[in-house]
Amino acid sequence: MINLFIISLVLPIFAFTFEIYPRILNKKFGVDIWTHLLYLKEYHKQRKIPGKIENGFIVSGEYDYPPIFIFILSKFPFKLVEKYEFIFSPFFDSLLVVLIFNISFYLTGNILLSLVTQIIYVLTPIIVLENSSATPRSLGYSLFTILFISLFLFIQNSQPIFLSIAIVSGALVFLSHRFTTQGFLFFSVFFSILDKNPVYLLIFALSFVLGLILSKGFYLKVLKGHIGNLKFWADNINYRFSHQVKGTYKEHKTKDFIFRLYNEFLKFPPFVLTITNPWTLPVFYLFFFAKPSDPLLSRMLSWVMLSYVLALLTTWIPKLRFLGEGQRYLELSAFPTAFLASKLLFRFMETDFRNIIILGYILLGIASFVTIVVIQRKGIIKDKLRTITPSMRNMFSYLKSLKEKPRLLCIPHQITTNTIYHTGCPVFVNASYASINKISEVYPYLRKPIPYIMKKYNLEMVLLNEDYARIQDLNLARYKIIYKINNFILVKA
């Protein structure tokens, strides 16, 4: 057993290193991390899960994000989290890679198959790329994996231990990640219908109740924020990737590699999903030509296909895109995809097609590795719009030095919490997801002229990144440049 455990650690160590190396080269990359760090400051200040948050947020509100992630971060010294935030998500993911080996070995008793499952999982692009900064996503889909494997094992053999694990992990899903909670609901409904068994919905309900109890009712705030966020994007989804100043994406050219890549993918969603997780291709073969007779494998196959259908629908149908960036549904099925792809490979090892199938898997692995490295390089290491560049650092230093902190409108919107964190200036951005609709005049695009917005919300200056939009694009009749450093301009409008 000790030897097995040591074997299971090799690939997690590689996965952890593979996921953090872009951030070692670009330590100041990130968007959501500054929001989490602001929340973490409030946690330490209030000595509990934060209540009201208003420092720096002009649109104040109650903290309504799932609490487990900030609770975990709070157990480490703040300075350590601030400096090494990029290791947390890869660490959670590496724990799942260990678990993947053990689940695979428990189900098959085959060490080599378990290792291949780990390798395929580690070479899944969507998994590696989503762990580039501190978010609870890896924690969420790890719990989701434990939840449904335990649930399927309980249905198969009725052992109470699996039922308990399913309910506890389900409760933790509610308290860790909103997107994964959506997936929990969709999967529970789907499998209840597919199996004609209400146990899935029953466990969803019990997990909800346990989550409510564990959080002492706090989850109701999370739910309110979740619904508010969904409603906001349901109303604004046509502008999800619009340019904040210039309007719809088609009306401008952007330097943002991620936006350009995503909008290219929208032209043919199956292509983006194949790039996101190419290991679904072997699973498609199973679905259409070799459906397994084993009930557990059959449910795992349905798990993968449902995640793919959800990803396809929420990418291809514009009105459904408010339910999340579609390709992320493939995160929820990364383990069963890797496991089934591995099972198929070992099935072919006993046939005359062995050599060609091995070659095909090697080529698929190389393609996945190259995809990951290219996107890591262009979307993280070489990024400018989501990174604190020397110019931005200089601008932040200037703003921080001011005795009277100006009330700011930030363009692009994605530098809002970054600016609050590094300057202490009040910025026109929402502190809670329930209040996101209150900034709809500036996000996701400017609905009103800037002078109108500045006057209405008593804002004093615009902080502009000219790599995103030029000052001429703002259509200001009168303005005064207060400070300029390369592509960053502080404008009094």
C-alpha cells in the first residue's frame, strides 16, 4: 500500500509543477484573485465570514460568495497567501490527481490503468488552464467528482458509507463553488429521470439542508447572490464579450488573446469543446459503438455525455450562455472522461488495432500538451491586460500617494478590484453579486455617456488602459489628463 501511495504521487507532483510554472514567470497575473484578497482582508478584519463590505467598493453589499474557499485561505498568514496565491488551486487539483489514482485502482485493481487515467487527466487542457490563479474551481469539481462517484457506488451496493460521503461532499459543493452547484442540480435532475430514481434529487435536497446547517444559514446569502448574478447575465448575455467602450465584439479588434480565442470558438462550438478536452473523442466512440454493460461505467458514460451536451447548449445557444461559459461544464466530467478513455485504451490493447490505437492516444496527448503550453504562454505568461505591468504599478503608486483618494471609474472593468486592492481608492464596482445590477450602466458596456455617469455617481476621475481603449474613444468634450505613464492615463472628466 505504501508503494502504491508513492506511485500515485508522481503525476500529482508533475501536475502541480505544470500548473504553477506560468505564474512563477508572471506572478502578477490575475483578475478574480484581487477580489478574493479584498474579501480575505475583510475576513481578518471582521474575524469571521465577512458581513457588509464597503471599503473601496462604491456599490457596497453583503458578502455572498461561497465561504469555504475564503475560510481555507484565512488559515494561512495573509502575506503568504498574497505572495503565493497561485499555488492553492493547483494544490487542490493535485490532491484530486492522487484521488483519481485511488478511485481508478479501487474500481479496477489495475495499477497501470490507474496511472494512465492520471496521465490523461493531467493532459486535459480545461483543467490546467482554469487553475492559473486562486479560485475555488478545482475545489468545486474535486468535490463534485467525489459526490457522484460515491452516489453511483451507493446505488450499486447500498453501502451507507457511500451515501454519507455523497451527502457531505454535496453540502461542501454548495459552500464552495456556484457553478459546480448548478452542475449538481442539472445532473441530479438528469439522473433522476434517466434512472427513474428520485435518490439523486433526494441527496441534492439533503446536501442543501446540510450546507445550510453547516453555514448557519449563510448559504441563503450565497443563493441570493447566485440568482442575482444569473439574472444579470440573462439580461446582458448578448454583451458578455462586448468591448466596454466600443460596443459589440465585431465592431473592434482587441489585443486580448483570451477574448479573441473565445469568440473564434463561438463560430463552431464543437471545435472549442474538442480543444478544451480532446479526450472526449474516445468517449464518443464508446457512446456510439461500444457502450459498456457495467452499470457504473454506463453511468459514468452518461456523466460525460451530459456535461458535453450542457457545454454545447450553453455555448451554441446565445440565450443559454448566462448559465456559464459552456466549456467549463467539461471540468465536471474530467475524471470520468479520463477513466473511460483509459478503459477503452486497455480494451484495444487486446486487439489487432493495438499499435494504431496507442499511436492515436500518443498523438492526442501531444496535441493536448501543445495546446496547454501555447495557451499558457499567450494567455498567462505574455498577458498584459490581466497583469500588473510596470506601467500599472507606477500608476497605482501615484494613486496610493494621493492624500485625497479620487472616486474612480475604471476602464476596462476587469481592473476594478485590482485598483482598490493596490491603491485604496474607491472604485465604481459592486461588492456583492446580489448588487451587480447596480453597475449595469458601465458593465458589461457603457450604456450612458461618461460625463453623465461621472455626475450621477459622484465619480471624479477615469483610470484608463489605452491598450484597451484610447482616450479619444471615450467621447469626452472636455477632460484633463492628471497623470500618464505609458498606456495608463488618469483623466479628470
